[in-house]
Amino acid sequence: MDETLRQPLMHQGWTRRFTVVIACLAMGSVYLPLLPGVGRLLWNGLPAAPWNALFTDNQLPAALLATLISTLISTLLALFICLLLVVTLWPFAPWKWLQQQLPVLLALPHVAFASGCLLLFAPSGWLSRLIINISIFNGPTVFIDRWGIGLGLVLAVKESWFLLWVCHARLSESELTPRLNIAATLGYGPLQSRMFIVIPWLVPRLGSALLAALAYSLSVVDVALIIGPGNPPTFAALAWSWLNDSDPALQQKGEAASVLLMVLLAGLAAAGFGLWRIACRQFYPRNGQRRAVSVQGMGIAMGGLLPLLGFMSVLILLAWSLAQGWFAPALLPAGLSTEAWRSASLLPLLNAGWLALASSLVGLVVVLLWLETFGCRWQSLFWLPLCLPALPLVMAQYPILLWLGWDGSFWGVVWSHLLWVIPYMMLILMPAWQHLDPRLIITARTFGWSQLQVFWRVKWPLLMRAILSAVAVGFSVSIAQYLPTLFNGAGRWSTVTTEAVALSSGGDPQALAIQSLLQLLLPAGAFFIAALLGWLSAIRHQGLR
């Protein structure tokens, strides 16, 4: 081979090897330390003493019951809402309108939404006051929730937004419309044909999203501390209190509880899969009856209710943040004032903003480096943190930070956030990466461009909107992190999320409303900036569209 050709090829080979090593180190530094951490957690769960203490605890039965009730309500109801909207609205105009609202709804953090629901539906909340004012009866109108039902309902609404977003990416008109047309020609009604065709086709494709929703509902702590029962709390919140105790015996009991959370998740997932296999046999008609039944009105009402709940939660937060004296059972505050806003501390806002910015930017570098090197291979491994309880994962991270001396440090908290930021950024960037036209890359290579030149001149402009969306999503995911911020940050990093959770039981609804709105302000600003930069980028690169 000519020496003039050998040198560029050797250079490209070394560049490729160097990129592979850097990509593996970057991604491995986030995921591989979990292996010894999980191993340590399981090893600490081997002794019988922590398990004996766990199973003899008087709070365990009620805590487990509240957790199972809230988890089943949230997962099953979210799936029901999602499927109801799909079979009644897709792919018509109401479905497209609802999809336009989803980015705004998804930008609403769990803690902010839960705080708004607390101020709306609590015994002293606005809706209870409304019932008292229009009712002829006196006395309590809302009973204390000891079983986690309210927690399950709040999580069901929030998780239904996530499932609808996943459905938007999974549903294929080109594949489903011909089947629906055939069912219509055979005389099956719209609802009947969609139940026989769309649901069996869609639900298996929602498996990973459902598992993520199940894992989150089972192990959620921040929303459970705001909405859930308090005495005893849910099982995850109870385990969290044990892990934060100074008594080593209670800490070991908390580690055993974290292992039990993973066992519960595996059991519920297996039970759900088995029930689905049984339910599949009931989808298809056996008697050939045709029914022209339509519940589109119910779907339209539900599609309007979901955005309304998000809007009402933000509105009540805004009203409480400006209220100047608002005592039950008054429907409206005595006056409005910005005094509470002027005296509010902005340190949690700044801390959350810097942590989220660092997490999203570092996550972007890691994700792009991996996609450029390996493409979309092994993607299921990177989504694994979304399908596991968060509490055991945080417990697996902490010994690594302690060994490195990074516990309580800024970059230690950023590293702990990456375990959840990277999967969501992958979820945004992978479809856009897969849809890159390979002919453009081949043409660029014929010009003699290097891999880096092809990335910056071709891929980067084409992926700009997806990159901006991924950064905004990673930013909002980092903002919402409660357990890694508080535990791995050793309580040194006060953010709007940790402040909102702490204030939820403090009896100051105005301070809670302000911190919840500040938590909402950050991701909303990130999505607005991403949309603005995406619009400017589209104008600049019109020829690449």
C-alpha cells in the first residue's frame, strides 16, 4: 500500500481506538461502580439480625400495605388512562392536541405537582374548603388517608403523562391503520376493533416504560413524604428514615428493606407479566358479536382533565405564594403580597441550577461519545436504573463516594445524578441518532473528513434539536432528584426539591408553594431556552432539514 494512504488509515485507527477507550471509561465510570455497591448491599443483607428486626417491626404491615396499594393504583390506573386515551382519541385531532400539552406537563416536577395536589385536596385544601362552603353539613369532608390511596392517585396522573409520551413514540399509523380498516370492514365497531388490535399490539411495547413506572411508584420517597401516609409512612419512606438514622442496627435494617424493595419489584413485575399473558386470551372475540360501542366522550373528558389537573396545581401554588393571610375555610386569600417572594432564600435555586447544568452537560458529553462510538447497541442496559428502585441504587452509590472521599462534594452529587440523567437523555437522542441518513455520512467521508469533522459539520447540526431537548430533559431530571442529592450530598446541598419536601410537613404552605414554583421555574426555563435555540438553529441550517 502506498505510504501516503497508510498514514491516514493508521491515524484513523488510533483515533478510533482512543475514542472507544474514552467512551467505555466515561460510561463505565457511571454504571460499573454500582456492581460493588450492590454487592455490598446484598452482602450486608445476608445476616439474619437485620431481617429479624425488619419482620418484627410493628410498622411493617401497615407500611407494606400502603406501599402495595399506592403502587398498584398508580401503575394500573396510569395504564388504564393511557389505554383509554389511545383507543378513543388516537390518531384524531384531540390526540394531537393532547400530545402538544405533554411537554409542558412533563416539565412539571413530581414534587411541585404533589405539592399543588396537597394544597388542593388536603383536609384544609382549597377543594375541601369549597365543599364546606357549598355544603349544608359541617365537619370533616376529607378523611385521613392511611392506605396510600391519595399517593397512588397523584402518581397515576403523573405517570400517565409519561406513558402517553412513550405511546406517542411507539404508535405506528402505517402498521395499525390497515388492520383497523380490515376490522371495520368485518363489522367491528371503533372501540371493539381498537381493543382487539391496538391494545395487544401496544402493551408489550410499553413493557420497559411500565416497569419504570412500577419501580418509581414502589420506591418513591419525596412524593410519599408530601402526599403519603405519615404514621406509619410507606415502606420506602420508612426504609429511608432507617438509613438516615445514626444507629448502625437501624441502618442495617434499612439496607435489608432496600433489598426487600428489589424483591417486591421482581415479584410485582412477574405477577404483572403473568396476568397480561392470561388477559391476552380474553382480547379476541370468540362469539363473533359486533358491537358499535363508542366511549370517545369519556376519552375526550379524560384528555381534558389531565392538563386541567396540572394547571390547577400550578395555579394553587401561585395563589398560595402571593397570599397574605389565607385561613380555613376561606375560599380566597385576604389579600395579595409579594413580601414572601422578596424574603425567600434563593440559595436552593442556585444550588439546584448549578447541579442540573453540570449533570446535563456532562451527561450530554457521555451520551454523544457513546453513540458516536458504539451507536445504539446495549441500550437496554443503560435504561436499567429506570427499571429498578431508586433507594437501593443510591445505597450502592454512597460507599463508592465514601471510598473516593467525594461524599458531600459538588461533583459527587453530579455523578450520582448521572445514573438517572443519562438514561433519559439516551431515550431522547437514540431515535434521532437512528434516523440519521447514512448517505450524508458516506458523502462526507469521501471528502476526506475525519470522524470528528463529520460529527461537527454533519451530525451536530442535524441533531441540534434533539440535543437541546435531551439537555432540557436531563436538566429537569437532575432538578427532580431527591434521594441522591440528600444522601450522597450528605445534607450539604440544599436544592428546591429537598426544601419543598422538608417544608411539606412544616405547616407553612406559603413557603412550600414558593419552593415548589422555583422547582418548576428551572425546568420550564430550560425547555423554553431549548425551544428558542432549536428555532434559531432551524433558521440557520434550513438547507439540512
